[in-house]
Amino acid sequence: MRRRIEGWLREEGQFAKYLKDENANWVILANHPKNQPTTITIFNPITSPSRVVLQMVLNLAEDVRNLFKKMDRKAREALLLELRMELNRRPTEYGMIHPDGVLQQITFSYEIFEDGLNKHELFRGMREVYKSLLQGQWLLQRRLGLGFPGPGLREERGEEIGFKAEE
């Protein structure tokens, strides 16, 4: 699977590099969308060798977390519920870290089993993960009054999504 995926990514000019992770048989970092600074992690979990997971993680910058902290508990819960409902419409999975209702991180993923893996499904999955990330980002920007697009939302590897966060 790894060689086929790497080949398809190289064909399309989206292969970035290999990474190591103790929980994965292999990990590939790919540029997606092509010629953009965002990346998607593609990995094969040790616990499920017939599965490939495509994943992007959105970490919220401290200035965005502070906006959550300023909201009352009921407003935070309402925003998180709206975000969940919106993300449930997407063909991807997601997980959120939000202690005390203060959103810190959203992980977006898409799984492909070996018997369904082909170039079309790989790139469809990459596109769907990226679109889910954008959907979550845009909803947060709109509801938190950050404009469209706005500052403060960062992709996992530290690259900015949207405009640079103001210090």
C-alpha cells in the first residue's frame, strides 16, 4: 500500500516526506491541496494493517482559545454543538479536544481499507478531509467574529490557515 500511495502522490507532485510514528507501520506527509502550504498525514496503523488513515489536525491559536474563554458556558456549548452538527454532514470522521468547553484542537480523518484503495479513492479522501477542515475553520471564524477568513487557526505542523494570527 505504501509504495502505491507514494507513487500516486509523486505522480501528482504532492509527496512531501516520510515521518516516523511508533503507532504506525509507515507515515507519509503529503502536500494538499497541491502547491499549498497545508499538509495531510497518511498512515497505516499498526493495529489495523489493512487500513490507511488520512488525517489533518487543526490546532486553535491562543487568541482563538481566549475568545472561547470569554464566552459563557451555554454559548460555548451551543457553538460546539453547532460545529458537531456541521461536521457530521461531512463524509469524514472528527474528534475534538475541548476541556471546559474551550476548543483546542479538531482532528479530521478518512479511512480507506486495502480492498478499496485506488488512486481515485485516495485523492477523494484527501479532498474530503481538507474540505472538512475548511468547513470547521470557516464556521469558527464566522461565529467567533474573526471574519472570513480570519486569524488564529493553525494547521498541526504550525502553518497558518487563513491570515497570520495577531500577537
